[in-house]
Amino acid sequence: MISYELVSNLLKRAGKDFPTTSLYLDLSSPKFTTKDAEIALKGLIKDKKQEVENSSFPRETKLSLVEDFEKLSRYITTELERKGARGIAVFSSSGSKLWDAYPLPGAVSNLLFIDRAPYIRPFTMLLDQYKRYCTVLVDRERARVFTVCLGQIEDHSQIFDDVPARVKASGWGGYEERRIERHIEDHLRKHLKNVADLTYEFLQNRKFDRLIIGGHVEIIPEFEPMLHSYLRERIVARINVDSSISLDEALKRTMQIDKEMEERSDAELVRKLIESAKGNGTGALGLRATLGALRRNQIRTLVVEMGYMAEGVVCDGCAFFGIDEQECPLCNGKPRKVADVVEEAIRETLRQSGSVVHVGSSTELGKEGKIGALLRYAL
């Protein structure tokens, strides 16, 4: 399973003497075949080979890159196994003896990238989306349990408890009717308790981040108190639906809740960031201020608007990150230009054990330079 720890370890193992070739391929199409992957990779390699041949790279570097291309071709042709993966990420640096391949739980764009370090932005963007939902729909007689992640839904279990239907009964003073009602309610409580226990067991075995509970309005208030506290703290929505809804409708409702949750979460994070930057100094806004905080190892959480890129400079001698400096202010060396200093900032943040969050373009971050950071201590 991909994680920020995995990405950090990948960056630590990447060599400094030879570049890394990063490959991302989309495997999400239901009609995907290995031949499709071969054709896509062949086109990507053709373009990069021409760039390498025309570059000023040393001979050893060119040989390393050509070997990367050959290894990638062999892997895709003979070793690629889909096994439910919706994407694949492969990193190769033949000169530095680096090779890693990771199946991805979400779709990615086809990309072949050469740089001094692994290209990790698609990884971090995917991790932002990797919220696993459990949706439990319950009524008086059964429950349905789904998991939803990255737009895919799985129906894991159905529970059918024998809960007697409500009946009318005659008897002296209504005694018999009340006895039957108590019997029915007792079975209902046992049924709901069974569902609650199953959901807790599901959390332990399957691990999910957010819980949605659904059913008719009179059932949910009875069901929720029976849930373990670990489950109650994960509840993000309560929906009034019939438990017999289709998988497509369950997915649609879950994805709508996910969208609303992400928008609220993004807006709240950006609001906190702006207040921190303009208030007590524990935040930085804009590219220049953010890179300055990065140089001082201050960043706790890097916040980037989705897709934001910017040219910049990097000094390899002292890890200076800048925008347009001609001379490194720290060591007086000459920084090299980079096409995307935001990618460099993402890598360095993870190297410094910080976290990275990508937010949508609808937040206020766009008005503040599209990038910022929550800091470990005040400027």
C-alpha cells in the first residue's frame, strides 16, 4: 500500500550521481491489456530518447538512461501484473542501482519523467485522494456493508437477522400484543448490535478512514449508540435511504459526501493557513515565503493548489531553493534552473518529515499565491 513513508524512503534511496527515470501508466480502463501499456510506453520512450541524444549529459548518464528505458520496456512486456491495480509507478536509475515498481489504487496520467530525483507529485496527489470509506446501510431486517475508495465500490457483506414483522394480537388488556412488541424490539436490538459488531470487526480487518451510516430516520438513532467509539468518531454523514438501493446509487451518494467533505476540509485548512500566516506567524503564503520556510526546515504541512507549477532555481551545494536568484545567497554558488520548483519543494518537505496536501482551485489559496505552508514554529 502506498504511503508517505514509502515516498520518503524512495527519495532517500535515490542516487545523486545519476538521474532517475519515473514512469506512470494508467491501467484503469476495463479493456486494458498489456499491449496497450507497451504501445503507450513505446511512444513515451521515443520522445525521451530523442531528448537524451540531443542533451549535454555525460556519456555515463546517457548510458544509464538508455538502460532505464530498456528495463522499463522489459518490465511492461514480461512482468507487469495488473491484479486490481488502476495504475503503476516505476522508478529506475540504472547508474545508481535503483529500481522500484508500485501498483497504484487510483488512475494516473501516462508520464515518463527524467530528473535528478524520482518524480513524486502524482504519488502525493493520489495519497490525498486515498480516503477509504465504509458505508453501512441498515434496516429492521438486514444490513449492507460497502467500501468505497478512489471511485471504486465493493459490496463486502450482507447480514440477514430474523427480525419478526410487527403484528397485532388480541389478548386480555392488550397484554399479548405488548409481549409480542417487546419480543420484536428485543430481536431488533440484537440485530442492530450484530451489525455494529460486524462494522467494528470490519474496521479492524479492513481499515477505513470515514464511516457513513444510512437507513430510515427511525433506525439510525437506535443504531448509532451501539457503535464502538472508534466507529462513532469516524462518522461523517447520516443518510436517509432504503437499504435496498443499488450499488451505483450507493457509490453516487458516497462520492457526493466525499466531494463535500474534501471541499470543507480544503477550505478549513486554507482558512487556518491564512490566519496563521497573517496572525501569529506560524504560516507562510506565496512561493517566495514558502521556499524561505523550506530552507529553514520549518514546514510542517505544505499546501499546494492542484496542478500549480512554477519555474525556479536550486543550489545543489547547500539545498537552497529560490525563484530567480543568479547566485546562491548561502554558499555563493550558481543555482541550476528547474522547470518546476514546486515539485522540488514537495520532495524536500517529505525529506524533512513534513506532509503535503493538495487543495482544489476553489479555495482562497489561489488569491494568496497558490502555495503556502503551516510551520513548525513562528517566523
